[in-house]
Amino acid sequence: MISAMRNPLRTLCLGAVAALSFAATALAATPPEQVIKDTTTAIQADITRNVEKYRADKPSFYKMVDTEIVPHFDTTYVAKVILGAHLKQASPEQVKQFETAFKDMLVHSYADKLLEYYDSVSIDVKPGRVTGDGKRATVDTTLLRKDGKPPIPLTFSMRDDNGEWKVWDIKAENISLVLNFRTQIDAEIKKSSIASVIERLGNGQIQADVDTDDKP
């Protein structure tokens, strides 16, 4: 991996942090950009109030992320997109197992970053662009880093899921988190099997292929 400015993959880690921060339940009639703005404030305030507790009790923080934030991603749709061509050979039970394992992997991979950087970035949110049928939306944002490093452009892709806007992808410097992980999973499945990949996701042997050693 090379630096963030030359390799957008490194910024996906911060992108995932942002996604965890911004996803929230909202009526589809609510502008998607307002969902992002409102939830940013709420999540940052929650962490500010509980930061010492969360640092001392990581399982408590993971539980908050899992129960209060992650459910507002369209994880079922994301799982199907990531499985891609392999979806046809997966049973409904395996799709659900993959969805759960992928979600848990993201929580454990990125929650620590969310806790670490919650007060070191702010976000500039542009007006969302909603498709003509009202089912899809794209929200362009810019993460402004308080350490003086260059800002990071992020684009959120959202879907109307039964009256709620839900995030299904993030692009950091035009690199898709979901499509990037689909490439990684495709290679893993071809080397073994869907069942093996689910097992290894569940026990932490497969992580999103993002350089998390460098600070964003």
C-alpha cells in the first residue's frame, strides 16, 4: 500500500469510519443529506459523553455500533452485491450467514477507528441527488481533518428501503468500499468456497483489504 494521496484504498478506512458515523433511520421523505448531518451530530455527541467508558469497555462500544448504527446500513443488499456472481450458488441461509459475518467484520475492523477519530474530523455535506423514481440517492461530502492533512472526498450511495434511507456503499477518492471488497471476496471464494469464506470472516481471518496501520 502507498500513501493516501496516491492510493485511495487507505482512505477507505476513514470512509468506513464516516459511514458508521452517518448512517441512521429516517423517512425516505427526509432529504438524505439531512440524515447525514443530523446523525453526525448525534453520534459524535454520544461518543463525547461516553468516550472514557467506551475506551475502557470496548465490548460496550461494539454493542452500541452494532445495535444503533449498523442496522441502518442495507446489509442484505450489500451482501448480495459483494457475493456478485457467486450469489447464484449460495443458499439463502449462506447469504444470511455471509451478511452477518461481513457486518461483524466491519464492526470489529472499524469501530476502533471511529472511537479514535470521532473528534478529529468534521464534514461538509453537499445537497443530495435523488433519482427520478425516488429510490436511490447520492450524497457528496468532504471530510475535513483537523490535523491539517488534505480533505478527503466521500460519496455516500443510499437506497430507499421500505421508507428508510440506508447507506449501501461509500466511495473514497472514487474507490468503492463495497466493490473493492467484492473483488477480494471473489478471489477468496475461487480459492476455496463460500462456506470457507463465511467461516474465515467469522473468525477474523479475512479483513477488508485496507491499510489501517497508517493514520488517515
